[in-house]
Amino acid sequence: MAARLLFSRLGAGAYTAKTTASIFSSVGATAGTSTQTSLTAALLSKRWSSTAQHVADEPDANDIRRLDKLRNIGISAHIDSGKTTVTERILYYTGRINEIHEVRGKDNVGATMDWMDLEREKGITIQSAATYAQWGETNLNIIDTPGHVDFTIEVERALRVLDGAVLVLCSVSGVQSQTITVDRQMRRYNVPRISFINKMDRAGANPKRIIEQIRSKLKMPAAALQVPIGAEDEFQGVIDVVTRKAVYNRGVRGGDVVFEDIPEHLVEAANNARNELFATLADVDDEMGELFIEETQPTDDQLYAAIRRATIARKFTPVLMGSAIKDKGIQSLLDAVVRYLPKSTEVKNTMLDIDNNEAVVDIVPYSHKPFVGLAFKLEEGKYGQLTYIRVYQGRLEKGQFAHHVKSGKRVKISRLVRMHSNSMEDVDSIGAGEICALFGIDCASGDTFTDGTINSSMSTMFVPDPVISLSLTPKDKNSSNFSKALNRFQREDPTFRVHVDSESKQTIISGMGELHLDIYVERMRREYNVDCVTGKPQVAFRETSTRRAEFNYTHKKQSGGAGQFGRVAGYIEPIDPEEHAEQPFEFVNN
């Protein structure tokens, strides 16, 4: 009875070590000294270990601080809106590069993120490129995506793993076809966005018309956070409607941000823009709505908080403006990214528990939890396959083993790198919320990796069906690189499909557009020394009868010896396919 009482009280944690020892001494007549000591140690060890486990379940303070200062963003837009030029300025102002090079620059160097020769020759982005930078105390993981519709899969898989995005619009062209496609992709993956009206120095720039297009064509409430000072070739800077200050970029490459009083002729325009911002936020944010009803002007901090809440809730997009090519407005854009776009901990991500009938489980975005990562992009490099991974939960370390959920295999992480365009920086570990790349991992886009303690899978990205096909024939039929190149491109790009037609025996390639397929044919020539000829796929034509037709034919042939004679008569007519679904034809021999 005494022993039972002791266990019960210790389990409830009511006694200290000293009290326990005294109780054991009173029960000493029935138990040995060694048994007493071991029992006490076991019970206290269990109690202390459960306390330690409770502490381990809490995220580390340093990890919380790191995640508070982390943003994963993508730069997306219609082709020729200036995405890569914006990214080049972001890298320059954050100190990642020391010189600015243009997409079609006269120095023939090309922008940092357009590292492929084909990209620099054609002046377009073909593959998405990842990099990282630091703005103030905030770390930025940035993915620059293509704007051409043929490479939409690059935008698709980038937005699948990002927490926020910058939607770049041309100040003249505004919302275009691919802008609507990107908007649809952002909604598919619940990605908040900041809108940046670029090319304010162009003739015909009209930011008010662009904001109206965002509202009407994209069906997204929007309001300007800035008012332009001048326009077209007289564009000088912007007015921050929240702080009511004029912002100018001066010095070398616009590196000096200068704040001045608003020019007198623009004071009324700035006040009107602030009132419009307030009214737009009142429609999508409860706190702003109450202030609007009470006719109370919000403070700057209240406006900042409301813009952030509405942006993260995807009910509103703040609109900024500038000219990347003229080095204006990029620093303000970076400030807005830090201030308004969500942290990794503010974005809800889920996975499916395979052992529990694929029940939906919330991902805890901290490094102390079991590792969960998603492979979203593959590249074939000189060191083998390079796999881009977003770490959603836990920590990924060099030398550890990861569990490939799809195949069930354990793979060793032999090398871990962070990407800066096509250059790499080796790292020993990557925490939750980060984007990194691995070498030597055999997997496909959209595969999930864990540490093996949990058997869960994340949803993959949406892959559109191909829209165009071409026949592909190598000039040198004995080249082994032909099939090697096609296999590699299929692994890298889920929208690039290859099959051999069973009737014509032609190799058929399918993709998202003519440019898409032309790029891969050119890459085969450059990277694998395989010249190919493309053409229209051959089609096996078939004829069928549409009504009854009678026939009566006599065959006669005399060529010496026994002759040939035959006669066949009858008719052929179509039959009802529904009545003869199992047997599509019927032969009657009379």
C-alpha cells in the first residue's frame, strides 16, 4: 500500500527528491537500499526527461528571430515588363553584385540572373533563377521567373514554394495576357503580392490607368502607396502617401535615397491618394472600416498595419511605382517587401499523412520539428543533377540521410548549396523556410523528402498540358546523345513531352509553344552536339463509310497455266456505335 501511494504521488510530481528519500527510509524494512535508489532515480529521470521534451517542443528563440527576418519572394510579370532589370537593381542595392549589367546591354555581359547564352542572345528569361540577398536585417530568397507564356511552368513551380511575390507591370501596357496567367497562378497557391508599376520614364506612362486595370481585369482591390513626381522623360521620383514625403534617388546609380517635402503643386494629389488608400482599405479591413465610419484619420502605423493585414489576407495589393532602368524606386520596393509581405511563419502550408488515409496535417515552420522539404526544380549541371528544395519544416544538414517519400529510399545529403544565379555557395545546414539545392539526388519535380520519422507527402504543382507538337529527327541517326538529351529535358521540364508515334514511327516532341520547342532543339545542338530537323507530325489518314454502298467485283487473271477467277458482291453500311460498342463491326456471309 505504501509503495503504491509513493508511485502515485511521484507521478503527480508532488514530492521533491528530499521528500522521496525520507519516504523510502520509512519503507526500508520491505525494500533493499539499492532498489530504493534505482527506483528513485528512474522516477525522477522520467519526470525530468518529460520536462526536457516539453522544452524541445518549443521553437528556439534564435530560430524565431531568423524566421522573423526572412522573406521568400518571386518576381513575376508579362514578358518585357522589366522583371530581370528590377532583380538586377535589387541585387545591386543589397550589395550582392558590384556592377549593374543590362539584359541587352552594350557590354555583352548580360544581367546576372540571365546566365544562359540563349537568354543573353534573345534578351528573354528562359529558366527561373534563384538567389539570396540581405536588405537591412532581413534575408531575402528571390526567384526571377520568365515572362513568356511558353515557359509558364517555371513561374508555376516558383510560386508553389514562395511566400510572397512582386507583380511587375509596364506603365504603358499595363495588365496583359501573361499578367492574367500569373495572377491565376498566384491565386492557385495563395501567394500575396505587391504590385510594382515599372517603366515610369516611358512615353505614355499612366499609373492611374494601370491601377484601374488591376481592379477591373484582375478583380483585386488596389491603391497607390506613391504618387509620381513628373512622368515620362521628366519622371524624377515619388511621393510616399503614408509618410507624406517626397522620395528621390540621387548619387551613383540612384544609391542615395533622399527624403524632402512634397512639392507644393502635388500636395493636393498626395492628400487625395492617401484618402483613396484609406477608403480602399476600409472596404477590406475591419479596423480601417471602423475608423472610416467614425471619420477618424488613421495614423501612419495604423495604415502600415492595415496594408500588411490586407495584403497577407490576399484582399488587397499595394501599388508602388518607379523606373528600374533609371534606378528609381527600387529601395522603396524593398522596404515594402519587408514591411508588407508575409514571413514563413505567417503562411499556412499543409501535407498529407499517408499512414492516416492522407489526412491533411498542418506544417509547423520551425527547425526543431522533423524535416519536410519539397523538390520543385531540377537542373543538369557539370556535377550531376541539381535539385532545388524548399525546406518547409525541420532542418536539412550536410551528411544526414533523407527519406524520399515516393520511392521509399534513403538518400544521403552529400553536398548542400545556396544558389546565386548559376553560382553556388556550400553550406553545412539549412533551416525551415529556406531554399537550397542538393547534388546527387534522384527524384522528379514535386517530390517530397522527410527525415524518415514521418510518412507524409506535400501536394505537387499544377502542370498544364502541351499545346503544340513537332516531329524531331536527328541528322546523325547513330548519336547516343539524342535520347540522353530528350530524357534530361523531360526530367527538368514537366511540360516538355516526348513519345514515339506507333504508326509513323516518328519521335514527337510536345510543349507550350513554338518558342518552347525551338529553345530545346537549339539546346540539343549546343549542349549535346546533336543537329535535328523538325517538321509537322505525320498523320495516318483513315476513311469510313457514311451511308450504304453496294459493290460487285469480278477478278480475272490469265498469265499462262491455271488462271484466276473470283467474284464478290455485297454492300457496306455504317452501324450504330452505341449498339455495337463491344464489336465495332459486323460481317454477314450469305
